[in-house]
Amino acid sequence: MTTFADLGLSQKVLSAVTDAGYSTPTPIQAGAIPPALQRRDICGIAQTGTGKTASFVLPMLTLLEKGRARARMPRTLILEPTRELAAQVAENFEKYGKNHKLNIALLIGGVSFDEQDRKLERGADVLICTPGRLLDHCERGKLLMTGVEIFVIDEADRMLDMGFIPDIERIAKMIPFTRQTLFFSATMPTEIQKLADRFLQNPERIEVAKPSSTALTVTQRLVASHNKDYEKRAVLRDLIKQQDDLKNAIIFCNRKKDVADLFRSLDRHGFSVGALHGDMDQRSRTTMLANFKDNNITLLVASDVAARGLDIPDVSHVFNFDVPIHAEDYVHRIGRTGRAGRSGKAFTLVTRSDTKYLDAIEKLIGQKIEWLNGDLSALPAPMESHDTGERGRNKARGRDRDRSRGKRDETQAKAAAVADNETQEEVVVEAPAENVTAAPQRRSERRQQPAGRGDRQHPANDDRRERRNRHRDHDDGPTPVGFGDDIPAFMLVVANVGKA
Ligand code: AMP
């Protein structure tokens, strides 16, 4: 069996790897490290969770032992699609490079230019960036790319999805042609292959998992649900409660707004929950991630962009609140669990309108996914009041039955208002920074309150609470005609004050 010592890495690197507790290289590491040390270009087809990061960090550390950095002329450059991934790679350099004295500069958005400038001024051995921020620095004339010896493009398929390819092409033009290029992608569709052909010279190709395959260690199940969000939220809550072995979970939504709504709902129901989406500022995202990694929060509601490629070891469960529209996202989402050989569970809520996306997923992964409690045909008939869809409502406007429904809605809104009195401070979550990070603390405050809210803990009140919450969730649901999904925050606030 191949060991790390067989790969040609330096003593300093080997000792850091031993300290990290790793004895056997993963397949991408065994395949990529030896040719990378020989200064060959690499085309690595590997998903996150395969040990891909160390497969470029370890040889880079070894190669960087010779030579030193000059001011404003980085020696190596790593491009990552998201700030979180960039930060994770920086953490890997700290972990494996603890026996080295290297300057690592992290250039990501949301952090002050001045601090980053100072690092660049000292001379960076390793520059880890998101493409936009790197170009900003270049345009400010603070960076010379002519000294870059190793260029890493990580998560190339994600870069493509996020529209970064033109930026990468601009950056590549600034780096000498004689550089060594290490290129990684989870999947290799034609467009990515063309990109690889342009950037790489006679690369060593290492493919460790079939593109779009899902880990064998993940148990996948589909869960049928009616398609209203409040119904899906109830299904999700039941599902979470049924999991005896849930240590922590990521819950994926397709849209940022749904991330905020679901976070708010789970928080109200007393779950330990946080949220991560692209509109949050960098500080909140980092804090949220750290809280999740440190087990201060159990559930993390996230969008695809925010969560792609995050290295959160040991996630026991993934819940897809929405079936992803792009089938590859399914593979990436469930890849958050069952990492490094561990077992994991992935549940996907499926409604009648999701069947074509589900078909595409099953085609992509080449297998049928089992249903947990029967498929969509086994769903009980929807409750009448819950099934009044936005479309039906539009059609019925102006008719008598609309007036009577209006009354019913009003009654529900009042019931919701009573319930909302308790949680008024939680209403606007889309300003995520402080609100979101404060969630776990609010829960503990609630626990300390004997009167009123204390009844949340009493099992006898469960049913009543469930009914109230159902109304409340329903109230969260369809937004008024005219604003669609983009109802302005100030409207939500005013509506709530009125109710109270
Ligand atoms: P990555 O694919 O780089 O996101 O790594 C996934 C996880 O595997 C990280 O938590 C790494 O710390 C871990 N890991 C990396 N290399 C090894 C190894 N050789 N053996 C066991 N775990 C590893």
C-alpha cells in the first residue's frame, strides 16, 4: 500500500501530515502528488471530500522550500470560486505548513484592502484568491504576477457555473507561460475539458471518482410532500425529529429567500439552527461556519453557492428542502455527508412539481433513489385550506367565494399575529448578519424565561403549538400579488406591527 513517505514529499511536510493524523494518502493524493512534485501539469477530476486540497497543498509546500518571496510578486497563485473555499485552503496551508515559514495571503472580498496590501508588500509565497478580488488588486497596481511559478485552478466546474471563466482567462494571461498549472474539477463536461486543454500542457490526468457519482457511504431517500412551503417545513421538522443518529445537518434550499424563511421557521420551532447564503457579509458567513463546525449549532440552512465545496467533516445528515434544479447540485449537496469513508444520510423532499428534476438526477447518478414512506401517489389528500394556491387565488379574485376566503385568511392572520407576538424580533431575517448569528443565543434566553414562553417546553402544549406554528408558517407563505417573492422588508415590518 502506498504511504505518504513513498510520494516524494519533504520531511517537514511528512511530519505535519503525521501530526494531522493521516497515514494513507487518498487516491487523488497518491495520483497527483508525485507528478506535481516533478513539476508536471495536473488535471484532477475529484470532488471535495476526496482529500483533493491536500493533493495540491502538500506538493506546493515541498516545492516552495526552495526560493523566497519578493515584495508584491507572489510565487504561487490558487484561485477558488468562493470565499469559504479560499479560507479553507488557507487553513490547509496553516495545518500542513506548520513547519515552514511561509507567507500566505488570502485575498477575498469583504475584507479590507489595506490589510491584504500589507501582506502582499511583505512578499507572498502563496496567494489564495477569489478571481474578482485578485483582479481588483491587480487593477490597483499592487500586484505583479510575473513571478508566479505554480497556478492552481480549483473547482473549475463551479467557476464555470458562477461565470468566472473570463476572469480566469484574464488572470492566466498575466502569469508566465512557463508556470506549472494544477487544475481540479468535480466534473468534466465539454466546456471544462476545452478550458483544461487551453490552460494545461501535457497534463497528468487523475480521475478518482466517476464524474457525477454519489458516495456509496451515503444512504439516500426521497420524501414525498405537498408543495406548499409550510407543508414542506412540517414534513422536514418531522423528518429531523425522527433521526436518532443526527449529529448535525445541512439543509439546502434553492433560493436565498427560502434559506431565510426556513431558518426563521426552524428557529421559531426551537431548533438549533443557523443560515448561510451569498448575501451575508463575510464576517457573518465565517462566524456561522465556525459555529456549525464547533457544534454550537446543529442545523445549517444553506444555498448551493454558499455551501459548495465547504469542508465540514463529519456532517451526519443532508436534507434537500428543495429538489435542486441542476442535477449536478444534487451530487454536490449530498457530497457534504459520507465524507472520507464515513456513513451519512441524505433526504430529499419531493413534490409533484419536482418530478422532472428528480428524473434528471436519477439519470445523472445512474440509479433510482428509494422513497422513505411511499412515493407521491401515497400522499394523503392536501388539507383544503392549505391547498389554496397563488394561481387559484388570482382566478378567484372578485368572486364571492374570494370574499369568504378573505375572511378565513384574516382569521388565520389574527391567529398568526397572536403567535407572532412572541417572536416579533425574529421577523426580518433577510438582514442576516446579526439576526442570524444571534439565533442560538435567543434560544437559550427563551429557556431562561419562566412565564409565557416557558410553555414551549411542555409536551401537553405540543399540539396547540403545532397548530399555531402551522398558521404562522402559512402566514409566511404566499406573498401578496404585486410584489411576488420580492416583497420589500419595510412592508413585512409594517404588516407585523399592524397585526400586533
Ligand atoms: P477535501 O477533499 O480536500 O475537502 O478533504 C476532505 C477531508 O478529508 C478533509 O477534512 C481532510 O482533512 C481529510 N483528509 C485529507 N487527506 C486525508 C487522508 N489522507 N486521510 C484521511 N483524511 C484526509
